[in-house]
Amino acid sequence: MTAACAATDPASLALPGMRLQLSAGGGPAEVSSAIKILMGLTVLSLAPAILMSMTSFIRIVIVLSMLRHALGMQETPPNTVIVSLALFLTLFTMSPALQDMNKQALQPYMDGKIGTELALQRAAAPLRDFMVRQTREPDLALMVELAKAEQPKTMDDISMVQLIPAFMLSELRSAFQIGFVIFLPFLLVDLIVSSALMALGMMMVPPASISLPLKILMFVLIDGWNLVVRALLGTFA
């Protein structure tokens, strides 16, 4: 009977090739470390969503994609190049906010000067300030109206649940406005080429086969990438 009880003791289980021992002696430090690890994994899993919804990535990647379509090249530059360039431009744009987050939240938290809750509040503050500067008032009012919440007296009264979708709507609007301006000169080249081919009676020649090299040449001669990046990053000033 004693041997049977020892064999089924839940605190010490012996299996072939391994031994599992359960103990209830975990202290507060171990629990705190486990919670920190869990929170870190949660933040890492939400990193793509945070990158796409709370930074300048939306505007940058949409404008670069519309530029590619304006040139008439569906797969050049490839998607990996477009996304990589957008990521590094986002990092460049968000560097002031990231520095504030590191100085005000991460370093004091790593040194043990502040707790987890205060660190999260300080880390969210620079992102919140960035989103507030880039969000249009009509988009913000729309989200407050849809949420059926009280009219906020100050920007601090607006929750992140209302601010984030309003910021994304504003970014989409800004991206399409910039993309429309980029499309205009390339559309003009297409119209000129089409009119010239019709005047010459060459209606069987696809206009894209003539306009594409001209658009690429024009874009290279005016140093188009520098102009687009300069104008795009200037909208975040």
C-alpha cells in the first residue's frame, strides 16, 4: 500500500527516462518574472499590428505602392523592396518617438525605477502624441460619434480605442491625396503618347509599350525617388 501511494504521489512522478517534480514553493519573484515574460511575448505578438496601426507605415507603404502602379510596373520594385523601404522610412520617421520611449519608459523600467503600469503609460505617450498630430478632427469626431461616447473636452479624454482607428482613417486619406498628386504627371505622359499614336495612325500599338520607357526615363532624370521620399517624409513634420 505504501509503495502504491509513493508511486502515485503527485509531487514526485517517475517516468522511464525522465523525472517530473512539482513544487508549490514559487516565490513572488518567480511569479513576477513569469508575468514579465508573458507580457513581453504578448507585445511581440502584437508588434505587427502596432507597427501598421500606430506609426507612419500606412501612409508610406500606400504611397510607394501607388507610385509603382503610376509607373505602370505591377511587380517592379517587388513587394519585399517596397515593404522594406517603408519599414526603414517608418523607423526614420518614428525615431524621435522611439527615443522618448526609450528614455522615459524602457530605461527606467530596466533599472527598476518604475513599475510595469507606469512604464506602459510612459511608452504609450509618445505614440499618442504622434497620432494626435496626424489625426484629422473630422475622423476623430466620427469615431467618438460611432462610439456614442461623451464629447471629450481635451485630447487626454480620448481613449486609444477611438484614437487609433481615427488615425488610420486620416493616414489613408493623406496617402490617397499624395498618391493622386503622384499619378498626375504619369497620366499626362500616357495621354500624350496615346494622342501621338492616334495622330500617326498607329492604333494597333499598345500605348503602354511606348509610355512605360518614357515614364521611367522621366522619373530617373528628375531623381524621382528622392523627390517622393522628401515630400512624403515632409508631411510628417
